[in-house]
Amino acid sequence: MIKQKNDIATVKKKIADYFNQQVDVVVNLGRNKILKYTGELSGVYPSLFTVRPDDKGFLGKTSYSYAEVLCGSVRVKPRKAE
């Protein structure tokens, strides 16, 4: 049996630490489609979190569940200061 490294509570805590910060988001859409963008983590809620993209091509905010991060289909990391 494979031992799990993380759980939902750990993912929630890690995402909550990035609140109101610039983050890099990588989304695996399947079929070799990868979406990468930067934005501000604008909302942290009990079952999901929202990111406001910096790119003007995006309309509004995007939201993701913590389970998507746990599964690996969404990756969020803090943006490096340039």
C-alpha cells in the first residue's frame, strides 16, 4: 500500500499561508494540455480557494478545490521576488 504524504488539512494550511500573495499556478487539463499563469490568491474558503489572474485575458477569478491540489492536477507555489 502506498503511504500518503499529505492530507487535505495540510494542503488547506499551506494554501492559507499564501493568502493575498502572488502565486504561480500550473493546471493540468488532461490530454497534454497545461495552463500556467500567475495571480493573487484572493480567497480561501472551507472547500475551495480562488486566484485572481494577473493576465487581462482571463475574465474574473478562477477557483480550485483542495482535492485538486492533493491529486496533483493543480499546483500552487509562491511567486519568487524578482
